[in-house]
Amino acid sequence: MRFLSKVPIDSFVLSIIGVAVLASVLPARGRGETVVDVATTVAIFLLFLLYGARLSPREALDGLKHWRLHSVVLATTFVLFPLIGLAARILVPHVLTDELYTGVLFMCLVPSTVQSSIVFTSMAKGNVAGAVVSASVSNIVGVFLTPLLVILLMNTTGEAKVDPSSVVNIVAQLLLPFVLGQLLRPLVKDWVTKYARPTKIVDRGSILLVVYGAFSAGVRDGIWQTLALWRIAALVLTCCAILAVILGLTAVLGRVLGFAREDRVVIVFAGSKKSLASGLPMAAVLFAGQSVGLIVLPLMIFHQVQLIVCAFLAQRWAKRVQAAPSVQLPS
């Protein structure tokens, strides 16, 4: 029981689960469907506008001086993870359905988290400044690179229909507001800092809207009736296995490349994360008109699993540092 009390079940993740259940019981239909679609489009635009307004170009450029560390995190996020996602194709059809595999592959293509990467790096006494820049750069690059990887890899494998013409939607809903946020930053940066709570509501509200719309579409299309309970269990185990593999590889990679302990912590935590906040809005844009509910399900599960496992690791490594400051991270 004491262990369970320490498990970080994120209240926001619980909210997402609640919204998914609500959509499964009371999905948006008819005029309500139109309202949800429009509200989601507006919310995603505001979300990426705030992303652009928050990021300080000077801080990012200063942090990029540690280019070797950030290059490893980027390679892990956008090269190693996608390779694992492609390898997971062997699980179809005996373990995963085609739709669930599409979600697993998409999960492997989204950028790293920012907040949890920084928090866990701090807990484990790692290079916090490095984590801030690595995770931030991952999200910036992800705005451009994730859609390109989706178009390239998912069209190639035949698991999703992402037409290159969707680049127009990507530019309009993701890149344009991000660039606009950067241009407006000198005017709104103080406001964004002062009113952090309202901006947080926009962040989380947009994600909840995406989840509600995605699961509503799933109910209308009748896709949930085709998904057996054991498939969900298999998906959870698949997410756990992918996380175990990536945690092991990042730990070994940091050691083999000769990074200091503090930087190896960054590689493990920033390199093993996948962002729910960035991934869900991207999915809503990239897979419009498709079974988005099933596509984002692996990302939702992986997000919670990574929180639980990485919190445990961060606490464990922090205790080791306190007991013996010269201790090394396990291979």
C-alpha cells in the first residue's frame, strides 16, 4: 500500500480517462459534433500559439552549446524510437490490430515531453539546464519532423492514410500559430508568465477536447465493439516493453558515448519520453476523419506508464547519489 501511495497517477491523465469515458457514453452527434470540431481546431491553434510565445529564442540558442547532448536526445526521439515502432510491426495481427499498431507507430514519432523530463532529471540530480533545452528542442523540431515522419513511414507501411496535401492543415494549425507566437513573444511574454493559470487551462482544455472528439468519433464509427479486452491488455504490455527497451538503450548509449553522470540522466529521461500534450493535437490534425481514438490510445497508455516507471527510477537514483555521491548510473 505504501508503494501505491507513491505511484504518480497524474490527475490530468485521470481527467483524460474521464473524458474518454464520457465520450463513450455521451458522444458528440449532429450539431454537437460540428461544435466540438470547431472548438478543437481553435484550441489547437491557441495551444501552439502559446508554445511559440513561451519559448525564448535566446535561451534555446544558449543551451544549444551543449549540442552533443541534445543531438543524442534528438536521435533517440526521432531515429531510435521510430525504428522500434517499425519493428513492432511483427506484432500484427496476432498481438495488435492494424489500428492499434498505427497508434504504436505514431506514438514512436511524437516529440519528448518537457515538464516531466525536467522534473525527473531534477529529482535524479541530473543536468536540469540540459534537460530544459533538450526537451524544448525536441518539441520545436517535432512540430516540423513528426508530420514528415508520419507521412513518410505510415504511408510507406500502409498503416495510415496521410496525404501529403495534409501539409496545408499542418501549416495552418501547427506551424503558423507557433511562428506567430514567436513573433508576438516580445509583446505577450510578460502576460504569459503572469497569467500562467489561464494558459494552463488552454493547454489542458485543448487536449481534453481532442480526446472527447476522438472518442466520440470512435463511438459513432462503432470501432470499440471490434476491440477485445485482451487486445487492450496486449497493448499495455507492448507499451511497457517499448519503454523497457528504450530505457535500457539510452542508459547504455550515454555510458558508451562517455557522457558525465548528469548528462546521462538527461539522455535517459528526455530520450525515453513521448509527449501527450504535443501528440494528441498533432493526431487530430494528421488523422482527421480517421479512427483517432484508437490511434492516440497507445500514446495515452505509454504516457502514464512512463510517469510511473521514471518516477521510481528518479527517486532510486536520487537516493543513490545522496548515499554515495560518486555512484554511477546502472548500465
